[in-house]
Amino acid sequence: MTKLSRPQRLTLSHLRHLPRLLNSRERRQVNALLILALISLAYLGYRWYGRNVVQIPLHRGSYTEALVGAPQYLNPLLLSTNDVDADIASLLFAGLFRYDRRLTPVPDLAESYTTSEDGTRYVVKLKPNLRWHDGNPVTADDVVFTFTSAQLPEFNSALRHSLSGVKVSTTGEREVTFQLPERHERFLDLLTTGLLPEHLWGEIPPIHATLNEYNLNNPIGAGAWRFKSLTKDRHGNIKSYTLVPFIDAAGSKPYLQEITFKFYADYTDAVAALNNRSVDGVGFLPVKEEGAITDPQVKRYPLALPQYTAIFFNPNEQPALKEKNIRLALAHAVDRAKILSEALNLRGEPAIGPLLPTAPGFDPDLKAPAYDQAAAAQLLDDAGWTRLESSAYRELLAATSTATTTPATAPSDTTTTAAAPETAKEATDPQPYYRRNKAGTILELALTTVDRPENVSVSELVANAWRAIGVKVVVNLVPPRLIAREVLKPRAYQALLYGEAIGADPDPYPFWHSSQAADPGLNLALFANRQADKLLEEARAASDSEGRALKYREFANLIAAETPAVFLYIPNATYALHGKIKGFTIKQILLPQDRFLNLPEWYVATGRRLR
């Protein structure tokens, strides 16, 4: 018998002989099947990767922003009119509460709080294990120290009047009680104020608060970011300010590992730095400068801001402004629609009074002075300011040897512009006529504003509108770094073109009550009216929203009748960021510094991980 051999197993080595067994057609079919299999595997792998691997932000990278101006007091109790201070201080200091992306106060350093039925008592409990940047614990005593310091006149805090009559006390190491003299519906907004450490500031006399090194050189707070370093030029001016994350801060940890602010004299230099990528963002960008951005990777984010821009009259510096008809004439002469169109490219809406459209009591039909040049001129005629032709005015100048000078109220670095050189030469004067009263006094007015593109454009439109009704106008352009110290604080202006950020609380009290007429108050028109004061006080004490709205409406009508200011427009802000900065999703803010509300979510570097 023949012995049969055992069958052999097919191995991979046998496959190399497969082509010899196949004809050309079969080989093509096999190759096609192999290619199809590879494609299928690649597709399935791609699908699996897309479903199971995600891109995530990494905790690395930095951000550099250009700011126009310079820091002065990085102190939450001394913030009033300097946006640079407010921007940086909002990152260094933390309050009991903060605003979420819906602009609602939510606990920050606070763990919880309770209120009494009548709304006059707030008890706040701190989170455990809170730390200052220097490692010391945050206690209830620090809270009491912060708010009682703000109430001291020597500290000169803008919060002083808002906290008037409020008693603050500790009821435990982590518990604080606020006893209000009357109900205050928006009291939690005040508790977003950053806290100060008592162990550092407690030994400093309040009157010397503005001179302390902790305001700039090494500010200590409990915010999500702490001071790292600063640089100065050879003149001692601060050129940059760098912050890093505070690892013991309450809340989520940021992805960015460093933030640097660089300071510039104007937006032209700031935008140039953005174009050459010396900085990653500019906050905020004037309409006139948007066209100067040449880097295609820069993104522009529009932000709704509760702010109005107005012209505030100061009768103490120009007695003619004490006459109501003169103020009314100046208001009638201004064309808001033209300002919005030519100076803002329609980035905003007209402002008709001291209340924003979202405020209780706002009346869209408020009878504010409308644009009417003829009515404006007639009001001045009726007030006894007779017209003086340009030729006669030049002859008067020659006879009295009057020369153009910068008004005494203007800071030394101020740029002043006038309608035309004041000479006796037979030159064409763009102003059709001037005005003088029976005493021979020429009606003249200095219009002061911040030297920024938007303000410059608006101020020229306003000045030309006033010149058209016979008012002699000079425009004082003040550098941003000087506006707070040399103009706002001493109230050194006749007419001030300026924007007021209302913030979370629409209460007009801080901006219009007579108690706020002196610095650090924000009553820039120095408006003093007993009826207005009474309405604002009653509105604060009102227990229901309808009663408060009614008082606000009466107040707005009174302001429209008295015309202590000319309300111009409500602007839209533009935030410019390089495209490499991811995670910015803010659309509405209360104050300029609120653009940092979701800063912990910003990132520049990414990685991947399995879901």
C-alpha cells in the first residue's frame, strides 16, 4: 500500500507564490480588493479617531494686550475714571461676588449668603481656605476692613457715597454682616468690589493710600492673577505689566500662563503694535482705527456696552453756562444723527437722556432737545447775545490786541484747536459770525475731551455746530494718561465730551446726585437740584420696581428740562484679538474690564486625548 502524506498548513510564506498561480486579470482583481480594504480601514480609523479623540486646550501660552494710557492706582477702592487701572485690577483682586456671562452677580470668594425679608440685612459666608497672593489667609476681618475703608472720606473712594450708612461687622472668622439703612435692590453689585488685605493696608493712613507702593509695584489681592513684573522706560514711565496665574485662587484655573499689558500713548501706536504682532489684542478699538488693521488674522468682536457719551457743562468754569437758554441752545445745535453717521460709522444709537434703554423708567418718547439750528440761534438772540459779523470781530481783536491762548483749564500737554487763526488779516473766517452780550463779552467755550480718534471726530462736529450759531469754540484734546488727574479730578473744564460707563446698576444716583459733584464722585455736570436729589433718594429706597421706574422717569424729565448736559450716543465697542487667541465668547459687558469675564477659557495651545 502507498502511504499518503499529511496535508500541510497554508502559511504566509506560501502567499508569495500566489501571483504565479493567478493570471493577469485575477491579479488586478486581487490588487483592487487590497486597495479597497486599505481605504476601508483608513476610513474606519478616521471615523474612530473623530469619535474618540478630541482637541483640548493646554495649560500653556501667553497673551499680550495693548492699552492706551498708563496705570496709576491698581486698587479696587480707588478705581473711578482710569480704564487701565480697572482692566488690570479686575484680574488682581477678587470680590465676594463676581459677574457671570449673563452679567448676574454670583458668589466668588463668598460661599453663600442670606438676606432679611425687608432686604436691609445681608449675611455673607466666605469659602474656606482662601489665600492672598502673599500666602496669608483671607478672613472676614479683611472684608470689614475693605468696606469700612471705602466709607472713610480720607480714602477718597468712589464707593463712599454708595456705602453711606452701611454697617459692616464680623459674626465669625468666615462670616460678615452688612446692615443697610434702607433696602437696596442692587446691593450685590457693590459686593463685586475687590477686597484689600488688612495685614498690609491696615497700618497705612488712609490719607496716604494713593502714595503706597502696593498700588503699583507689588499689588496683593486674591484674584485669579498675581503680579509678576513690570518694566519702565528711562523716564520712569511704566511700559509693561505682567501677571501670572495664582494657583490658590478660587474658581477654575486659566489655560494661559502669562498676561502682559503694554501701554501706548495713542491708538495709532497700539494698532501698529497689533499689526507687527508685538501684541495680540487691543482693547478697545475706535471706529476710525479699524481700517488701520492690516493683519488678516486679527478678528474684531463687537461688544454691547451700557455707556453713554455726553457733553457735560461746568458753570463754575464758564458763567455763561448758568443760563438755561444757553445750555438749551447748545443742545439744539448738535446733530446726533450726523455724529453717528460721520464719526461712528453708525456703530451705536442716539442717547436721549441719563437713562439707558434697558434701565427702569426709560421713556423712548422723552422730550429731549432735538436738533434745530434755527431754534438754537433764536434762543441766543433772545438771551441778549447779539450777532457780531466776522469782519467786525477781527476789527475788535485788532483794537484790543487779543491773542489766542489755551484756556487756563487745559493741562500743559493739551492740544488746542480753533476755527481759524485769530488775526486782523482779511482772511476767510469759517465761522459766519460771533456773539457778544451788552457788556461786550464774547460768547466763547472750551470743549475738552480725551485725545482719541473717536472723541476727536465727535468734538470737531460739535464745535462746528456751535460755531454755526455764533459761539467761539476751542477744542482741548487731553492725553488719556492725564484726563483723570488733571481734568476730571479738579473738574478743570468748561464743557467736557466724555463717556460714562453705567455698569450693572442702572441707578443714576452716582452720576447725578449733588453729593457726587466733587471728586471722586461722577457728577461731571456738577448738577445740583433738590428735586432731582429727592427723586434719586426715593428711587433707591423704593421697595418695588414700578415705584423705582416712576421716580427715574420723573428724574429723566427734569434733566431734559434743565439740560445740564447734551446726551449724544450709546456706543458699540470693538475688541480686536489675533486669531491665535481662542475661547473668547463674550458678547455683552457692563464695564470695559468685563471682556475678561471668561478669561479662564482663553487658550493658544491645543493637544488631543481620548474621550
